[in-house]
Amino acid sequence: MWKSFFSKLKESLTSVLPVGLIVFVLAMTPLVELTRQEIIVFGISALLLIAGIGLFNLGADLAMTPMGHFIGEGLTKNKKGSVLLLVSFLMGLLITVAEPDLSVLAEQVSSIMNGSLLLVTVGVGVGIFLLLAVLKIIKRTDLTRLLLFFYLAMFSFAALLFSSGKGDLLPMSFDSGGVTTGPITVPFIMALGVGIALTVGGRHANENSFGLIALCSVGPIIAVMALSLFSKGTLEYNIPNYSMEAVLEEGVWTKLWETMLEVGKSLLLIVVFFVVLQLTILKLPKAQLISITIGILFTFLGLVIFLAAVAVGFMPVGYKIGTQLATYDETILTVICFVIGCVVVLAEPAVHVLNQQVEEITNGEVTRRQMMIALSTGVGISIGLSIIRIIFGFSLLYYLIPGYLISLGLSFFVPKLYTAIAFDSGGVASGPLTSSFILPMAIGACVALHSQAEVLSMAFGIVAMVAMTPLITIQSLGFRSVMSRRARSNAAMKKILAADDEQIIYFD
């Protein structure tokens, strides 16, 4: 186990180091002025982030992934379809309500929408769509058709929201889909899909195991749009106090305790539900239960350390970097945000879980390296484009409508496996570091370039962009694979046709 832990620490060091280096380099230039206290706290937070990601990834391997797999496999083997669907809905609801990413977003928009109501609404949206995703696996329904239908419904709700005069809530609604699929949700839901798909079987079992994250990202968007349509009250957005002094005055131990309660609540809901299923249906052996218990402890410690480090060190620094770069030069702001976007995805815990499962399911056809390059490029482009939108002040829909049209169009020309992986990757790429570092950075840039009144419509939406661009980059990877295979086939056929007839041996 220690060997596995040190291996995970090495991976997390490689992930966090680029982000940390960029911040420290910026602090040594005239572009960004950070106090000595901010640099020291950020450095300590980065070290804690490395430990947190390492512990979380080990815990996900030992607990979250096996739990999802056993539940999916066990309920499917028992042929209790109604129980499987009910469990899928309840697990989707419970995991989402306790997802740390969503809590971060809810806290940042609490001035315009009740946080508890937002959490429950998003949870119901995920629960319903996880149920639909499980039905998709059992019925072996084509993912592209489902995505076309639900994205059409999503943009219909967007049109209603826009026409009702609440268009400023659109970016936040789209962001809710990105933050929902975070470090707790992704390992569990992906493993649930694998367990069900492999048990159901069929020629395309591996392909059918993907797509759950994609559908579970659509549900919250539609749910929050529906909630926004009926919401009453002011749309005046109040910026949270992002200063590091405010966080330190509140107390690091206070923040740590709050994070422990938040993560403990989230994992407790999952554990209780798993225990009920273990006693009634699963009945796993003692050795597996011990392994899962140890994994849950590692997951708890990893997430507490990760989220506390992000809240104390990364969120204040992200806001300050955005504000100061925007004041200095808009072009430099765009370029640096693109670079930060390329490396920040490396530090997202759920990305490593996805990449590992993709490599295993595809038997190495899609490697972790290919996935990471495609995700890194996509996230970098999305954040760069979001900063351009903040600078010029135009609607998020100018990006999302053509972006999703391209994504859905590519789905007709690439292998279905690539489409499923791509749409899952979109939800996974937008994790806790995106909502706790990139979003405050965008808010800071928006305040510096415009005003506090524009934050809701201009700064929000960056998480939605992070969730969208991997759909294009990863499917482009699949399109290149198809074209390369076709080119090799055509070249081989030309050689056959150009061969000298005298070299052909005829048998009588």
C-alpha cells in the first residue's frame, strides 16, 4: 500500500508543480504583486494539495471505484431492475448534494440564490439523469441520439430563460453542470456504469460503460434553468471576500473543521447507503469490506486536505492574479490564462481516475498521455476564450451554441467510444480547482475590466467552457484516428492495384 501511495504522490507532484511554478514566476515579475504572507501560504497550500490528491487517488482506487462497480454489478446480476433504477436515482441525489465542487459554487452565488435549494435542485437533476443513463446501458440506446434530444431541450430552456429577462442566470446554470461531476461523483458513477455494462454484456459493452457522466452533466443545467425561471428576487451579485487576510482571520482550523464536516457529510451518505445494500443484496466478503473501509478513510483525508488547501491558498491568489493581470494588460492576461488552463487540469483529482479507466477499458487504444494532452489543450483554449469574452463583454451563447453543434456534429463521424469518452471528459475536466482557482481568477478580471454588476453574466460561464471544449478536442483525436486508418487502407489498396501482374502466381 505504501508503494501505491508514493506512486500516487509522485503523480500528484507532477500535476501540481506546473501550477505552482507559474504562480511563483508571476510573483517575481511586475505583472503580479503578492505579499510574502500570500506566497508562503500558497506554497504550503501547494504542498498540502500534493498530499491531498495523492491520498484521494489512492482512496478512489480502494473504495469509490470498487463500491460503484460492486453496486452496478450486484444489482444487475440480481435482475432487480426497479431496485437498480431506484438506487441509481437516490445515489445520484445523495452524492451530488454532498459534492464539494457544488458547495463551492453555491457559496459563491448565495447572494442571488438559496444555496440549499440549489443543492437539492441539482441533486434531483443528477438523480433523474443517472437513472436515464442506467436505462441507456440496459436498453443499449445510442448515446448520440440521447445527447441530441437533451441538448435540444437544454437550449430550449435557455431560450425561455433569456426571453423571460433572466439571461444573466444562464452562465451560472451552465456552470452547475460542470461542477456537479467532481472528485466524489466521478469515480463512483464511472465504476457503476462499468459494472452494469460488463454484466449486461453485448458487443459494445465497453462503449456502453461511458456516457453516464455526460448525461449527469446535462441534468443539473436543465434543473437550474427551470429553478431560475420560477425564482424571484434580486439578481444583484455580491462578490465574496476573496482576500487571504479574511480567510486567515476566520482561522485555518475553523476552515479545516468546516471542510471536515462537509466532506464527512458527503461520504457518510454514500457509506450508509452502501451498508444498506451490503446487508440486503451485495453481501461482499470481509476482505473487500476492509479494503473499502481503508479506502474511504484515505478519500476523506485526501479531500479534506485538498479542499482546505484550495480554499486557504488558491482561491485568494487566483482572484488577485485575475485582478492584477487584467489591470496590467489584456493580451498578457489572455495568454497567461491559456497557459494556466493547460496545466490546471493536471491537478484535478477526477481527471486521473477517468484517464486510468479509459486506458483500461480501451485496452490501451486511448492512452492516458493522449487523454491528458487532449484535455489540457481543450481546457487551455476554453479559459483563453472565456477571458476574451470577459474583455469584449458578449454573451456566453456565442460560444456554447456553435461549440455544442460542432461537438454533436463530430459524433456522427468518429467511433462511438470516442464520443462517449469525450462527453464524459467534459464533466470531469471542470473539477474543484476550476471552481476554486479559475473562477475567482475570472471574477477578479471581470471586476477590474468592468464592474461588480457584470460578474454574474460575464465571469460565470467559465466552468461551462471548461466542460465543453474537451468534447471537441477528444473527438478530434478520434477523427484523426479514423482518417489515419482510412489513409493506411487506401495506401494498401493502391499497392495491391499497382502490383505487377507477372508477380501473381496462378494455380490451376
